Amino acid sequence: MLSMYRRCLAFSLLSLFAGMSVQAQDDPPRAITPIAGDLYRFQNRFHYSVFLVTAQGIIVTDPIDAGAAQWLKAELGRRFPGKTIRYLIYSHSHADHIAGGEVFADSATVVAHERAKARIVEDKVPTAAPQITFTQRMSIELGGKTVELYYLGRNHSDNLIVMRFPAERVLFVVDLVAPKRLPFRDFPDGHLDEWIGTLKMIEGMDFDILAPGHAGLGNKADIAEHRRYLELLRERVKSEMDAGKPLEEIKRSVKMSEYESWGAYRDWLEPNVEGMYRYLRARGTN
Ligand SMILES: [Zn+2]
């Protein structure tokens, strides 16, 4: 009787999850959750950005896409009536994070790295073009609150910035690290030695909470773990290349079993190996 009940329960839970995933495809799950102080996290399915509410208005970051941005704009109007969206800051030029910026551009000044602007224009990314750009560091103050923007060199792309909220002790980092999850596929657009160098720089920055563009909130230990993953991957792929093995064999032989519990291990290990192989081959392995 009990086991029958368990089977029924398991079945109804399965049906529930199956139903949820069908619904999720039609209607992306969107959410707003507090991080610290007046800094919040905005989720659109598997993408995340952050926004800061101040006495003089709101600073938003990656719009993600037009539908997500419209939803967020309506929510901000409802939750924080009378507050104008004053700034929109892009993390980098990739369309999956910054499409739909035009939704905020009626009131917001759009800010990005100088090269992000060039790539947005060149690649015709469907978003509002940045109006203010910078090359190394920039600080934006609004209503007594601050966000600091840092360019740390080439890494996941050549125009990615990280955003530090000093009072909230939060760092918003997109696509350089996803806590307890493998890096995305084969590192498209990536510069892997410099990526590892960037993570070391981030380890030296002053913050407590890591707010990534994908996956759950983390901390500095997640940055160090991710850096270690990339270093080990580089070491293992390189030693197979030095032994003269072809890519197909390297894809089978390189394992990262210490990270088996991380998300996407089964799906993205091979693309990770292949991306590292192509990077090292283009760079020269010595
Ligand atoms: Zn990206």
C-alpha cells in the first residue's frame, strides 16, 4: 500500500515537473529577488542581471531580451512607483544578455565598454547603442549609491566588464564564472590564458557575494574553483597535445572527474576540451 502510494506520488511529481517544463518553454520563469540592501537580482529563465534602487532613480544592467526587459520595466513601475530608470549598463556585447535595451532607453543613459559599443554596432545587436563608454574604469553615482565598472582585459570576450557594488559588497560577473557549473560549451569568443588571469584579478577584489549571469549566487571561493578548473583543463589538454595525440582521442581521454558533480558536466566536458584544444593550438602550446 505504502509502496503503491510512493509510486503514485512519484508519478504525480513527474507529471508535475513535466507539466512545468512544458509551461516553462512557453512562458519563461521570471523573478526578482533581493541580494543585499537595495540591490536585486532579475532572472529570465537561465539568464540573470541585477538592478540597484536609489533615492534618485534606478540603475539597471543587462536587459537580456525585449520581452524580459518589458516585464522588468513593468515590475519596477509597480514595485517602485515614481522611480525613473536612469542608467542601463551592459556587461558585454553578446546578444543573449543585452538584447532589448531600447525598452529602457527612453529614460536611461546607456553605458558599456568602448569595444562593446563597436561590436554592438558591427554585429547589429538588437538593442540600444551605448551613449557613454569607457576603457578601464568608471564609477556611477546616483542617489548616494555607487556602482564601479571594471574592464579587466580580454577573457570570455574582448569587451566584458564586471560591476562592483561597494556598499552592498556584491560583484556582478557575467559569463566568466557560473558557480558549480562547467564553463559554456567550447569557449566561443574566449581568450583562455587571459580568462584565467581575469579570475585571479577578481579573487583580489573586495566583495562578499558573487552575482553571476548564470546559476545561483556564489562567493569568492567559486571564482577560485572556476579558475582552478580552467588551469587543470589547460594542463591536461596540453599534456595530451604534447604527447602528439589527435583531438578525437584527447576528447575521449581528458576527464575532469573532480568536477563530476558540477552542472553540465556530461554535456559540456567534451566541448570544453575541444575549445581548450583549439585555443592552445592557435596560441602554440609552448
Ligand atoms: Zn557572453
